[in-house]
Amino acid sequence: MTAIRLLLVDDDPLVRAGLTFMMGGADGIEIVGEAADGGEVEALVDRIRPDVVLMDIRMPTVDGLAATERLRTRENAPQIIVLTTFHADDQVLRALRAGAAGFVLKDTPPAEIVEAVRRVAAGDPVLSPAVTRQLMRHAADGAPDTRRTHARTRMAVLHDREREVAVAVGRGASNAEIAAELFMSVATVKTHVSRILAKLGLNNRVQIALLTYDAELLDEDGSQRA
């Protein structure tokens, strides 16, 4: 199996050293580069072609948010995991809306960061249902009417089954859980998710979840609205 190519981006050399020590010994992960600022990322990505970028959100010149927004507009962009110190932070939410596959806290146990990199490389988001609900509640606070209207207009292109799958994704359900709930195979769920992403022009499941909350299809506790 080909090793996951990982790029580390953080302005603190001690943090980078700690991540290098932590990730360098993990099976199946190869650290292919480091950057001290978001402004260095695009050139590095062009040169070393990482699969995953572990990106600090706060850097002095070009922050992780701007770097994420730039990267995720590119064709064949790497997956991005945001490094942060807060669970529900406006910058984290903006990074997720821009296409980051999830986030990890800087005090996350090493084994969990390694697992997050592996999951993202496999195409899975790194947000637990509990954290997803916390983020969505934060996203919903004070959401302007224009965003809600825009989200509902976008969701209207989905047919009923796709909408049911999108709402389940918004709750943080896995493909297996959605399959059991909606009485379909896991392969069919994956097909629906792929079609939803294509129809809505989204990058990942996290963005589907954010859109369902923007459209107010889910209550703050994650239950579907009537």
C-alpha cells in the first residue's frame, strides 16, 4: 500500500517538530514537507503533491483559512485537516465551508491525530456526531435569512431520497447507519452521497452537513424538522 503523503503547516517550529515526531513513526504515513506559513503552501503542494495537509488555522502572514480556501479551489486538491485550539470557532467553520475535511484540536492525543489523517486520506470526514452538532449549532446562531434562502434553493435540486440521505449526513450518520435507517445498501448510500456532492458542487460530507443546517432542515439537537 502506498504511504499517505502528509504536509505539515504551522508557524511554531516546536509544534512542527512535535508533529514530525508523532507522525513520522506512524505506519503508512510519510511526511513529505513542512511550511511555516500559509503563503508557502501552494508552491509546496505543486512540488511535493501531498495527499493530506495538516494546517494550522492561525498564522501571522497567510492564515490557514486563506490557504485552505485557495487550495480547495484547485483541481485534485489535497485533503485538509485544520489544527485549532477551539471546538466551535468562526475560522474553523469558514475552513469547513471552504472544503476542509475536518479539524483536530492541538491537544488531541497523538493516536487520534494519526487516525484522523488516515480517515481523511480514505475520504472520510473527521468530525464525530457530537462535535458536528456543536459546530452546526454554532453555524446556525444568527444565520442570515439570505444564507437560509440560498441553502434551501440549493437543496431543492435534490430528489426525495437524496434529501433524506443529506439530512442523515447532517446528523453525522455513517454510511452504514444511513443504510440501516433508510433500508438500502451501503453502496447505494455512497452513490447517493456522490450524486449529492456533484449536484450541489460540494467537496465533502462536512459541507453537506453545513448546508442542511443552513437550510434549517435539522434542529439544534440534530433531529430532522417536520
